[in-house]
Amino acid sequence: MAHFNPSRLDLARRRRGCAKGALAKAAAVAPRTLTAYERGETEPDERVLARLAAALAFPVAFFVREDAVEPSIDGVSFRALSSMTARQRDQACGAASIALELDRWARERFDLPDVKVPRLREMDAEAAAEAVRVEWGLGEQVAPNMIHLLEAHGVRVFSLVQECAEVDAFSFWHDGTPYVFLNGMKTAERSRMDAAHELGHLVLHYWGGPKGRVAEREAQLFGASFLMPRRDVLATMPHGATVPQIIEARKRWKVSAMNLAVRMAKLELLTEWQARASYIQLGQRGFRAGEPGGIERETSQVWDKVFAALRNEGTSRGEVARQLDVSLEDLNASVFGLVVPKDGVVPRTTAGPLPSGPPTLKIVGDK
């Protein structure tokens, strides 16, 4: 058996949100023995490792790989970190670690877009959003598919796994590359706003700055300003717009009706009383819990092209999961909702080789 890596056991347990006592019971080992395994004080034999792997739903080979790359919790833009449980935080970071390995695997085989995300210092959130729009050539036009736009500028976009459904989107920088994780359980409009919100964190907070609620307010103002530019909203929306007008106008910017109402209040197109009345009416019409008649969900260009290229080579997602020593379910969870399922599982005996060179993926923003 290859050398056991204790950090992999710790990662797998946290990824599954499994307490030590529960794992020890499932694998039929003493809790203190499990702790010794995770600390590297002793190693499990092949039979015990097989039981641990089965209990955690990871291949045995996962536990003998080199140390995994994990994001620093301090550098992750978790919202409401104080109200998150340690289990939720650990599951999200564990899933992010697997996504980082998938990204590294893809970068070794494909020429992915260069990073072109501005990192701005001490700039007002709305001014920063305008600056990024100018740099990315958007001007005042409606922002295109946000996932395509982020990917075209080098942001790696992944999906939050289902076990982290309570966690909002989050983002971080790692080794000079920006990462965004979106919650696929939200409406398409809110996922789009989350993408813009996390872009705000990447742009505004790379160099540090405020934390907690202040940072979240900045990122939210950036996201709203990026998707609904001040001049465009002022030129389009009337003062005191009615709820039906707001519901219709949300389609222009592809945002939720509630987000548009909040933006209009911020720009003083709605008085405080009008805004409050709009929020109540929108809630009564189902626009707080969902987005009736909403837009189609935005998906990924990068992962769609990566998996299409691999299919053309005869390589399935199952083969990719095998090379990463994770389950197909874990790999699919990283791109859930970002890629339209087209990929059947090719038996390993017939799977062709991976591309020998680094094909360039032509990723373009929707302008």
C-alpha cells in the first residue's frame, strides 16, 4: 500500500461533515485510534483504511495522494461567518479543496483564460463597479451571462455542493487565481447577483480592508451597481414606479424584482414609504421566495468546453474522477448546474488518452 496521508483523512471527514465519533463507529475503530490516524501518529492497515474509505465514500487511493490544497478560511468571503456552523464551513472548504484539484488538473491539460480581474485599493464600491465595467468594455450596456463574463476574465467558477445548500456563494483568491462558488439551489436571478457580489469581494478586498457586515455591504453595493448601472437605471426607470413596472423592468437587467426595487430605493427613485410598500407587495406575489417567470439559468463555458473536448478524446467524467481519486458524484457536484449533462460514463477499459497538448479554450464574454 502506498504511504497513508493523514491530512487526506481529515479532509475527507470534514468534506462529509462527519464527526469523529460517528466515523470511528462506522469504521469500527476506537475514537482515540482515529485521532491518532489524523495526527499521523499511526497508520491504518489496509482493512481499516478500506472501512474508513467506504464510510466516507472516497476511493482508497484518495488517502494516499499528496497533501490537498485548501483555501485559507481567513481569505474566504463567507457571508454571515459568525452564524455558520463549523460543520457547514468545513464542508464548504472541503468541497473547495476538491474543486481546486479539478482546476489544477484542467490547467495542466488546457490553456484556460488569463486572470484579468482588477484588484482595487480604497475605492468606493459603486465607483469600483463602474471602473471594472469600463476595463471590461461593458460601458452602460446590460451585463451578459455573468458566469461567461467571469470565466472570460480568468475567474474559476464552481458550484456549491448540495450538502452546503444553506451556505451562500463565496469566493477567494488562491495563488493569484480568483475562485467563485455559486449556490445552484437559488433562482437564476439571485445566482447572477451572487456572481456579481463575489466579484465585488475579489475586486475590493484582495488587499484586505473591512470584514464582516461592512465587507458584505460593500460587495452587495458593487454587485447591484455592476448589474444595474446608476445612469442606465436613472434613464430607464420612472420615479415612484409601480410594482408591475418593477416586475417588467427586472427583465432588462436580468435581476430579481426585489433587487431592482432595492436599487431604485438606493438611487432615490423610490421613497422610503414606496420602497417598503413595494417589498411587501413583491413578497405577497411570491417574489421573496422565488422569481416567477424568471430567466434561464446561466451556465459555464469553460467546463462545458473542457468536458466536450474530453468526450471527443473518448474520456468520460468517470475517468476524470478516477484520475483525481474522487467519486463521480463529488466531481459532478463541483459543476452541478454549470454544465448541461451530456456525458455518459465510458468504461475505463475503453477510455482514450487525455489530450497530449494544452488545447486553448476559446472563452468569450457575451457582448
